[in-house]
Amino acid sequence: MEQISRLIAQMTLAEKLGQLTMTAADYAVTGPLITPVSEDAIRSGAIGNLLNLYGAGPTHRIQKIAVEESRLRIPMLLGFDALHGQRTVFPIPLAEAGLFDPAAWEATARLAAEECTGDGLNMTFAPMLDVSRDPRWGRIAESPGEDPFVGSVFARAKIRGFQSANLAGPGAVSACAKHFVAYGAVNAGREYASTDMSEAMLREVYLPPFRAAVEAGVTAIMPAFTDLNGIPMTAHVYLLQNVLRGELGFDGVLVTDYHAIAELLNHGVAGDLAEAAALALKAGVDIDMMSDAFRLGLPEALRRNLVAMEEIDTAVRRVLVLKERLGLFDDPYRRGRPDVGMTAQSRALARDIGARSLVLLKNGANSLPLAARKIALIGPLADAGAEMRGPWGGAGRIEDCVSVLQGLREAGLDIRHAPGVAIDTDDVSGIAPALELCADADVIVLCLGEAALMSGEAASRAYLGLPGAQQDLADAVFEKAAGKSVVVILFSGRPLAVPSLVSRAAAVLAAWFPGCEAGRAIADVLTGKVSPTGRTAVSWPRAVGQVPIFFGERPGGRPFNPKDHFTSHYSDVENTPLFAFGHGLTYGDFALSNLRVEPGNPLRVKVDVENRGARAAEETVFLFLNQKRAGVTRPVLELKAFGKIALAPNEQGTITLILPPPEGRAEVFVGPNAAFTSLLSLSI
Ligand code: BGC
């Protein structure tokens, strides 16, 4: 601390603003490149932090300039987006959320952090904690899904994983929870559009994961690009200062999103860069990512008395405190393990997490696991290793990615393959040759879906069907294959609204983007080596017109009653999702019984689980609450706990779920997903 005060006292204004500036190298570009990084700017102290540069060689070289050649020798924060792995790419967060396993969530963050430090990084812009209920929004792929409780448990696990117990210890990085707040509620699911919501919705749904992140000690938070109720988050004094720093007690670093301060001009709330910079600083922002607004605008803002030097010093202090907590003043190059690339262990973890993230949506006539027969592997995602990384592939390399074709061949299956069509073109000339392969096969495995970059940032979609001519391919295969089993493996960064595809397929596996070990993970499930256990962390709509769709709706005064026209419904589609939150089949056959609540504080909710199937498998159960509170409506279901149990055939066990006692009357629901028909219930 003393060292920091001494440093601040010695700093020129330009050096202070350098500490408040983060500039992108051109390794990965997610917005306009305004300031080419020059070594001179680092040497002069004008740029104090970087993003989008990784690899021990380049990062150490640039860090060396900062700590050996700049006047004050202050090390740089070096940040990168390791959303779902760094070199070892894990399933996208939406898929990983479906493991419902905090230890696994933590383990992947831990490995990513170790790989980040091996790459010379000390900060990652993760976890992304935006509750996402609208699959039109591409960034749903980066999120833990639709539920605030899941988001909160996910947040804690990820922060533990990235930062470990000792931020200055080996293999730990500063986590940056993002995007604060309510970005997932962008209007009509359109990227960068505005958001508007009640304070109750904000506090009950969008804020809890960030509260959990702060409680877990997250060291940095990124405000969202978007505005909320008319105030851009980058300049939101009430939410950043009063709520985040005040109420939640966050004392870490606020890093803007890419170019967000400059975009305050487009939002129409600032007249020039000096005003924009002043608004952000006053709202509590510490680091300006890629606007150059602090560097270029704050000197003028000082002249106009829009900001005071003390406010600049406060931000500089927070940045330096983070650098100190990371141990950068002692070891600017990080004491992570050396960059060892992917290892047998990291591959094994990616394969295990990948297999457990796959969601078996449907398994008609027990089509899966596959009996070893002649397989026609059709579709544009079958031999598409690079796509398996999904959006935000970190430092993952194409050559490290295992395609479905490769994975199934390695597993010894008899495969013939044809793509049929490309992911997103109109060319149907490949369909006929693909059909010929089908004629000669016992089983057809159709690998369909989105390209990796159809979800993620700036990837909103208004239609949620299959892109390009893939539906034509599927239709042709179903026609040709009458009598044969067609298994669909669906790749996507969001739930797709493909009800007819689902009804015509014998089995459907939602693979999301499973990461670098995709092909082997999928082979493990298709062959029965692993019984699927993934659950969807987001409701799957039947039609785009249903979105946003989520289980935590408030009850209306006219809940749907099929016998009464004047009740809440669509005239052309059911109200329910095609697959409810939590849905996911296994190769077991589970029955739940004997729901009971043991008194105490907390309450212990118990349910017996029996595997009546012929295969060992793992069941996941969810505990929801329906609370009745005088004066205010509560969601029909609120998720309060989840648990898992692995059971052999004919084995029985008990899952115990912990529940803080609700205020007032409540009903407890327990079941394998959020569909009312599958839930046991009890009043408490
Ligand atoms: C994204 C952030 C990301 C940043 C840096 C932005 O475009 O919105 O999520 O952390 O770029 O890459």
C-alpha cells in the first residue's frame, strides 16, 4: 500500500492515465482498432495494460519493456478472453452449465487459468454471467443460461477456479465478471440494443450472479455495452457506484468493454470524448478498454473541472492494488507453469467435460447407444474440427480439435462420410451423393447446426432454424431413410427451434460446441462408454415467437386452461417449451419417489431415486420453490438447489437438497427438469 501511495505521488498525469488505459494488440480483434500498440507507448508509460496478446514469448517481451524500460517500472495487466478454456478448449459455457456440477465448473476455470499464466497473462475477461432467456441473442452461448441461481453457483465456482485461494499464487489470474448488468435482456435479442426493466426484475434475475461473484472475491468487473432504462452501463452512477460498489461492496477494478467510453457519444449522453471520459470515471470506471478516452479526454475534462485529480488517483490506486494483489510487482512474468501446450491430462479433462455436457434430448426406441453397425455420417458439422471450439475459442488451435468423424473412427466404428451441404450456403448438389451413402448404411448420424461464429458476440439471429440448405438435407435423408434409424447431433451456441427435425429423428443429441475433444466426447456417448448426463440450462422453444421463454415466469391472473379460451395462450403454438430447462435423458431409467422435508434451518429436502434401467447412469434433480407472498406475485418456479446421484441398474439412493426456509407459505417441487408434469410436490 505504501509502495502504491509512493508511486502515485511520483506519477505524471500521463503516467496515471496510462495505468487507466488498456489497449488491444491485434491477436484477436473484437472491435475497432484505434491505437496500434507501440513499444514506445509502453516505454513512456502511456499504455499501462494490454489485451489480446498471449503466448509467453510476446507477453514477456512486452512486459519486460514495461518493467525495465518505463520510468516507474510498473508491470502491465495482460488480459484475454478465456471464456471456456485457453489452449485446451472446453464446451461453451452454456453447455458447461448443463453439467450442473460446481466442481467441474471450477476445474475447467482452474486449468484455463494455469494455461493463461503459461501464456504470460494475468487477467481473463470471464466469467460471463449474463442471465440469458432469449436464444436470438448470440451471447447466450457464453452464458450459464436462463437461471439466476445457476448463474450464481456458476459464478462462485468460476471465480474460485480462476483466482484460486491465492491470487498471487501459481496459475491464478484475475477474473473479470461481465457484463454488468442485464445485457442478456437486449431488446428483441438484438446485439448491442438497449435494455429496459423493472428494479425488481433487475434485482431478482440479473443481479444475483454478480452479487455471488463479488462475494466470491472477484477482482474485476466489466460494465456492459448496453444502456439500462436509458443510462449506458459505462456511465451508470447508480448501478456502478451505489449498487455494485456500495451495496454489494465491490472494491475491485471496473474495466470497460471494448471501446465503450467512446460509444457514450453514440448513446447520445456525451458531447465529446472529454465528457464521455468524465462520465465513465465518475461512475467508478477504472480502466478504459480501447477508447483512448481517458488518455485523450481526461486532461481536457480536468481543465473543464468535470473531474478532479483525486478521482483519477482513486482509479489509479485500484489498478495498482490489483497489480500488487496479483504479485506482479514481485514477479511481473507470473509464476505459472511454463506453456506446455495441451497435455494428456488436459485432453482427458476436455473429453470428460465434453462428454458430460452433451444433452440427449430424445432417444426413441433406445436408438442410442449405437449398436456397432454400418454408419453413414452425414452433414456439414461431421468433419468440422475447427467449428467444435465454438465462439471465443481462446488460444485453442484448429489442429488440436477432434472432429466427430475422427472421434468415431478412432472408436472403431464403421463410418462412411459425406457432408451433403455446407453449413450456410444454398448449394444442394451434395445431397444426392450423401443419400447414396445412406442407402448402404444401417444407421444414419446427421451432424447439423450452426457454425461456431453464428453465436457469440454480434451474432443475433431472428430465425432459429437450421442455416443454409441443411433442412433440405435433413428432409431428404428422412425420406430416403424410411425405416432406418436417424440420429441427429445438433451443434449450436443456442437452443434451436427445430420441432419437426426433433419429431422425425429417432434420437437427438444437443452437442452445443463441445470443445477440442468434441469427436471423442461424442464417440464416448454414442458408443455407450459414457451415459449422457448433460441437462439443458436453458428452455428450448418450439417457435421463435415464444421467446423469451423461461421457467421462472410469474403467474398471471388467467393461467392457461384448455377449456377456457380467455386464458393465457398462443393460438398457434403451445405455451410450453419443446424441452424444459433441466431436460436431458440418460441411458438409465430413473424414478423419483418419497419426497419429504426434514425440518430445521436449513430444511433438508430428500427424494429417493431408483435406476430401473439396464445401464449405470447419473440422474440430476432440481428443487424449485413456489412461494406465495402477500401483495407481490412470485415466479411459478424458483430454482433453489440441484443435486446428482450415480446409480447402477436396480440401485436405489437418496438425494438430499438443502433449502433455506422460505418466508411464508410455499410449495416445494422436485424433479428431473422444470416441466410441471415431471415434478413431485409438497406444501411446506
Ligand atoms: C466483448 C467482451 C470482451 C472484450 C475483449 C468485447 O467486444 O464484449 O466480452 O471481453 O471484447 O475482447
